[in-house]
Amino acid sequence: MPPQHPLAPRDGRLATLRGPRPPQAYTARKITALTANPACSRRAVLDAAGIDKAALAQRMGHEPRFGRSPFAIAREQAFEALVKWGSYAELIRLLREQLNAPVAEAAVADLNEVDGDPSVVRRAKETHRLLSRLASGNDARLILDRPVLTLEVAGQTAYLEPHALTHRVGGKFYVCEIRSFPAIDGQADPTAVAQTAKQAAVSVLALHHVFEELGLDPGQIAHEFLLICPKDFSNRPYGRLVDLRQELDALRFQLTRLRRADRLALGLPPSATLDTDRDRAELEASVGALDASYTPDCLSFCEMARYCRDEATACASPARLGSTVRNALPGVDSTRTALGYLNGVHAPGAAEAAAVTRLRAADRLRRLRRGDVA
């Protein structure tokens, strides 16, 4: 079950926008999608307010056409249970194989709840306590099952749950992620591995954030994570270390580019609402007041993408043709305007002059290749 994030007092405007529905929590998957398009104020506010974007898109007549199959979710849950069976016996085996850890067994701290309390705040506090104990040099062999880490994202606190954190192995803490896609002859699908690595980088960055809060040495955190998936066509767990330095650098940079969602929300009209029980017209007016940064890539990771695509098409936004076209036409708000510049119907201003000069040069080259001009 995904955690529910508590709302701090500063979230009052975001809570009002959301309405009576409980908030959806940040997850590593959501943060990865958010940082893939950091210029999108619309997504920043929707995620910070805990809006169910799939329900919102459906309410506005744009059913999302992607998502995880329930069969894939069930398969991953079954495989995770196998890895955890016998107090993480398979994980301990993989630690010996991949990290040469001299460990025959280890205790497991189950952090799915603490003294019957499943709240992320209580679980995060217990995670912090255990990390302080382990990082201080305690030699107890302890695997943290479903720890809760915190990370600041666009002015909001995100509560994140990696599958597991290992005890210190060679003086390092390792994030572990369990996935159900197979590794055939030691090679897993590169796209699936890359996506998992991005999500693992979010957890590793959150672990750095926790260590800094606790005054611990972040040098104890490994820049690799342990990917665990089925071997070949069996269910036998296979593991390998994946380097995250490139993903961590990119994630740090993208997080600095995110605008604070609470400030963006304050710029909305007082009547704005994102409550999915409200009328479609009200929702469209409110969503339309949030600047979007649509590109075709959004269709692969954002539930609002089809709505934003139709919006971009209606106003002939260059972004609907991709980020390359959008970036090549700074200051040009529509392809119709761009064509007007080419045809001499409109005269570009100072802000558009450089883009129009490049556009005219590209048009001339295209016509030269076609033999339309001498």
C-alpha cells in the first residue's frame, strides 16, 4: 500500500485545492516523472497537493492510456515475498555473492509498521533511530525492511519507501530494489533497468538527506544499489550492483530546477479547485491556470498528458512536436505564428528575432534540397 503523506500547516492552500479526498503520496516513480519535466508547474502543483491525476484526467474526459498491469503488480509482489522469505535469506545470499559480505544471517527490522502504527511519520522516526544506531558503528547485522526516508521536493516533504536497506557492508549502506523483470544470461531489459535506477537514485538521495539531518557521515552511503530480479526463466533471485552516480547528478540538478509548488498554488485564483468531485468546467478552468510544459515524452509517464496534448494542439504550441522544436523556437508561442514569420505575414520582435533567423535558414536549406530555389 502506498503511504499517505501528512499535511503540514504550510500545505493549507494545497489541501484546499484538493478538497476532501485523502492526498496521494509522493513516490520515487512520481518524483522521477516530475524531474523528467521540471519546467511543468502543472505537474508540480498536482503532485504536491496529492491529486489523483488519473481521476482528474478522467473527470476532464481524457482517460489515461498507460499504467501497470495488475498481473505485473501481482507478479512483483509474489517475487518480493520470495526474496523476503526466511528473514531475507535470498537477499543475504546475494549480499555474499555480490558484496562478499561475511554474513550467514541477519536480523530484520520490519518497518511496515511500528508498534501497530503504519503512519509514515512514525515509521520514518523509527528508520532514523535505527540508521543512527547502525551508522554509529554498531556491528549488529540488521536489514531494514520497507524503511521510510524523507526528501524535500519542491518545498514539500516526500516520504519514500525503498524495498530494503542493508546493514553496513564494507562500511556502506546499500539500497535494495526488487523487480519482477527477468535477467536472461545476466542481462536485464536496459530500459527497465534504467527506469529502476532512476527510482533507486531518488531513494539514495533521500538517504543522503536523512544522514545530513542526523549529522551522520554520508560517505557511508554507497553510490550503487542492489537490483534483485528473477534469474533467466525461473523465480530464483538474481542480483547485481548498478552504479547510480550519473543518475544522482542528474536528479540533484533537476530538483534544484523545480519551482516551489506552494508558491505556484498561491498564484491561482481564490475560486480554483482540483477536487475531482467538482464540475468539469471548474476543473478545466483551474487546471488551465497552471502552466504546463507538454512534450510527446509526457505520454509515457504522466496521466495528464493526453489533456495537455490536446491543449497544446489547440493553441498550436511548438512543444507538441517535441522538446527539440520547443527549444529551437524560444519566444514563439505557436507554430501558426512561426509560419506567419516565414511567410512574411508577421514581423518578429526582438525576443523572437534570433529564433526566426534560424527558422528561415532551416527553411531555405530544406527548399534547396528539394530544388525549389537556386
